[in-house]
Amino acid sequence: MNKSDIITLPDKALRRSSRRVGLITSEIKKLVQDMQEATLSWEDSRAHEMGVALAAVQINKHLRVVIIRNNFEDKNDRTFQVYVNPQVTKAYGELVDDFEGCLSIKNIYGRVPRYEKVKVKALDSNGKEVRLTAEGFLARVLQHEIDHTKGIVFIDHIKDKADAFFKLKDDGSLEPLNWEKQIKNNKQLWQ
């Protein structure tokens, strides 16, 4: 798989909930490999961004499978952790606004409110239960990807905030977007 297999809004498939995975089969392991390949292909095509995570729905597979980069600081570390049927069991701390982007929403970033800490339960790629407590950026990424499994994208959390949207410029900087104009011109994104 490659970056062209990643679906983007306004594709309505991104708005569908994903099904639970009953068993970790060879098909699920192949799905994980496909997700990693698509994420890294996307990353290789971008000068200023890193592919930190992907949900299976983003390659049009409606299964609750998520991959998250092992090292957010080192682009040379191209390994991922696998979370099958991930769910937030507890969210706590303050809601913190910070920037998020998405491989399925081209060149748009937004300031999204997320809990600063979460407890998550999932299965790993061998079907063993995993429980973790995450904070900061990892907590944000987990919330973002688990939202994908429910058909929710990050813009759903911020569409009422006029100063929360930004466009990625060619030099890697973010430029504020005119929210009302963006909504009017891209109405299909918000549905």
C-alpha cells in the first residue's frame, strides 16, 4: 500500500464506525502491515510532517485497528505499536487545546481540545490485552485515532471556533484560515 490508499474527506467512509476485531488473524496482521506502508509512504511525500498514527478506517477498512509511531522525536525510527479494539477507559486532567493534523484531511490543522491524560485498553498484535496510561502528545494521538474508529475526525471537535483552523504552507509554517470562508467553500468536509 501507499499514500494514495489513504482516503480523505469528503469521503463518507471516514464517517462510518468500525467493527470490533474478534481474532487476530493473518488478515489483521496484513492490514497492520498495509497501514504502516501507507503511513510511511505518506510521510515520505511530505517535507515537514511525520506520519505518527493511522486508523484502519483511513485505508477504508472498517475494523478497530490503530497503529501509533513508537518514537515521535525520531523520523528514522519507522516502527509502530499496534492497538486492536482500543478504547479510552478514563479521560482526566484538563482539556488542553493544541494543534492536530490528519492524514485524511489534506493540509489543514486545527487547535483541538483533548484531555491531557487517558487510560486505554486494547489488544496488541498477538491478541494480548494491553493497558496503558498516556499523557501529553501520546494521549492526544490515542484520542484522535480512537475517534477515527467511531467515525469522528478532529474537525468535529472545533468547527464552532473561528480562530482554530490553519493551513500548512510550503515552508512548513501554519497560516490562519478564515473559518467562515473555509466552511462556505468546503461544506462537504463538515458533514
